[in-house]
Amino acid sequence: MVAGELHRADHYICALPIERLEGVGLEAPKLEYSPITGVHLWFDREITTLPHATLLDRTMQWMFNKDAGRYLQLVVSASRDLTNLSRNEIIEIAVGDLRLYFPRVRDARLVKAHVIKEQRATFSAAPETESLRPTPESGLPKAFLAGDWTRTGWPATMEGAVRSGYLAAEAVAQAAGKPARFLIPDLG
């Protein structure tokens, strides 16, 4: 339904999040979630000229320079250890990690900070996870699945989601009797 009007198609691609599948009559894989935390920090001066950096052996894993080295975004994947911490505790960890890599932080004043905890950011990859990820075939004759949580051969990333769309389009083409290849082979 779109704007209260029912539309029909020969085939459908469902690209909903895992937790929404059962609401449209599709079985959801039993995958566990992994949180991602984003920390946004605005300083009164330039901290770095680097466009991005990996912070090795720290809580904060990635730094992205969002505005002239004064606004930095930090990202922590699989951030389970941060889930129960307060906003202020996370900001303190973030600024502490930055001090080790960017000495200018020591003299800067933090003007503003924002913390975003996405508890269900992605599914948690484990050895048995790949077998739980569905192929594009949903079990319904006209419905196909796409999403970073499907079996793409890649982790749950934006690139994995794109691959899933190509694989779902290939499944639709096959079902329509017009096989086609859309997925670009991996670079080797």
C-alpha cells in the first residue's frame, strides 16, 4: 500500500530490517544484534587536519574529521562495553583517547558533545551466523529478500547491503524467466 492505494507487481523485494519481517508475514532469522556508538565532539579550535584515522588499541576505533578539524566524529563498533555507561563517561573516554593521538586536544576546550548509542546497529557476526543468514529466496514465490543481514558473503556493511540488492535482483530476473547477472565479481 502506498498512500492508501494497493499496488501489485509480478515480484517484490523486501528490504526491511530483520525485526520488521514478521510484520509482513516473512520469517526472521534468529540473529543477535551488535551495538555501534557514535561520539560527536565540537572543539573551540582545530584538533587535526587528517580526514580520518584509526585509533589503535583504544576504546574509540575510528575518527572522522567532519568540519575543519574542530568537529570530530568517533565510532565504536561492537560497543557492548559502552552500553551501560553514561553520556559523560563516554565523552570522557573519547576525549582521553583523542589526547593520546592528537596533542592539540590538551589545549582545546570542548564546546559541545553528543553521544548516539544504536543498540541494534547490525547483527553480531559469529561462526554460526553465516548459516542463519537467508538467501534472497524468502520461501514465498513472488517475494525476495535484500539487506545487509542476508547471505551476501560479506559482513553487515553498506557494501554488503548493496550486494544483497544485486543478488535479490538476480533472483527476481531468474524467477521472471530472464536470468541476468548484476553482482560485480569481487576484486581479487
